[in-house]
Amino acid sequence: MNQVARGSLLGIEHLEAKEILSLLTQARRMNPLKPRPLLRNKRVLLLFYEPSTRTRASFEIAAKSMGAMTTLVLSSGSSIEKGESLLDTAYTLRAVGADVIVIRHPNAGAPLLMATHLDVPVINAGDGMHEHPTQALLDAYTILRHKKTLSGLQMAIVGDIFHSRVARSAIHLLSKFGARITLCGPPEFLPEVATSLAPGLHITRTVEEAVRGADAVMVLRVQKERLAGTKLRLQDYISRYQLTTARLKLAKRDAILMHPGPIIRGLELTWEVADCPQSVIVEEVHNGVPVRMAILAKALGKAN
Ligand code: CP
């Protein structure tokens, strides 16, 4: 296989703990309200084959806060609709002057393929069921705003683990730092292989067991069409797995409630839980900007 373009961020799994810490330290120095022209004259190409609000907007704001130019290419309305391949699209974006490409794609491995054929860094903004590394980094950043350390942190992750690239990246990251992770979801969304993702993962049958004593609870998005493919009815999911106030009370008093978004109120969690004082859902989105500033600066060799 060709070498991966220098500066690329394709996943958390193969990052070293010190590289993660370096990005988080860099993110703490970033302030989008006090712009620094670190990326002046750089062109950031945002290539999105799937819908996105948070990731796309925060990458764009992050890039512009550092003086870069951004261009958005969506699969809809671009030549991708005419059948252009991923690599031909990549070569095209490089030819118009991309210095870095941020890509979201429904297929696992698409960012890697691109990064092995280009000479500019590629950043994975979510690829299929594989990884969402920038989300894991902003989640770690958010946790560390509330907790002293990730080591020994008791983390409960509830919902559709199987399809979740957010869960996969979070598990890789948190387990590198010695967090104790408990997974909970319907069996169809939580195959046995989940425990092979990282050593020391626990699976519980009930949300109550997963959440009890947790320092942080991460609720995952559940897509209704995926639920329809299981034996579980919507109402069954809600009664067994929805995060309610009563369930959240089983966590530590100072536990934080996380969700990568977009949230579906009334399905994965109640309206009350989404807006409770322990909820850091909006803060996660907010933290996405400095974290993605750090990621872009590092990719382009401008981190200090
Ligand atoms: N968390 C996340 O990736 O959200 P978007 O799909 O809105 O980017």
C-alpha cells in the first residue's frame, strides 16, 4: 500500500496517547474568538458525501478562524452525482489547490484510500461504521473540562454501539487512557465482537447496570430505520434503553451526560435529560471548534 499523506488524521485506533494529548493541549490554546492567521492562504476542502451539521460547520469555522479559505463540496449537486469516483474527485480537488481535505463518507476506509493517493493531508470526518476521530477528540476534550483525568473514568455508552463510529473512536481513545467502559444496548446493536474493540470492556443487559456509578454517560443516536430492522419495537426500545431522569440519577452526582448529536428527543433520551444541568451536549458542539482548529493546524504543520 502507498504511504499515508503526512499530517492525515484517519482514526484514533493507531494514534499514540502522546499524539492525542498533544492535540488536546493544542486545542486548549485555540480561541476562535481571537483569530490567529496560522492558516493564511491555505485552502481547506470540505468534502461531504453524507449529511452533517456539527462537523461541517465547526470545521468551516475552525478553518476560517485561522485565516484559511474553505470550499464545500457535497455529493449532491457535484460531479459525484454523475458517477465520478472517489479518487478522481480527490485528484480534482487537489488540482484546484486543496491543501487539506476533510472528508465524510458512508464507506469505511474512504479517507484512508484518499490519503494513500494524495500528497496532502486527509482528515476523517466520519467514515461508515469505522471511525469518527475528531468527535472522539472533542469528547475527550469535553470530559477533561469536567473531570481531572481519563484514567479510571467510569464511562457508560448506551444505544446502537454496532453501527456507531462515534462509539468505536471513543472506545479506542478512552481505553488508551485507562477508562473503564461499559456498553449497553439491544443485542442487535451490541454484538459479542464489541468486547474485542479494546481490553477491559464490559457489557451490561440493562441501562441501570451500565449507568450505576458512572462518571460520564454517553447516549448514542438510534436511527429508526435500523430499529425497524430488529425485533425491537420503538416503544420497547424507549422503555428499555431510553435515558430518563430516574436512570441518570443512578450515575455519580457529578456525572456528565454526553451525546454526539443529532439528538432525537423522546427516543434515545427524554427532553428533560437532554436539557438537564448535567447535559454537556451543547458544550460538546462548542468544543468541536477549538479541537478542529488544533487538528487542522497540526495537519498543515502549523501547530506550536
Ligand atoms: N456528531 C456529528 O458528527 O454530528 P453531524 O453529523 O451533525 O456532523
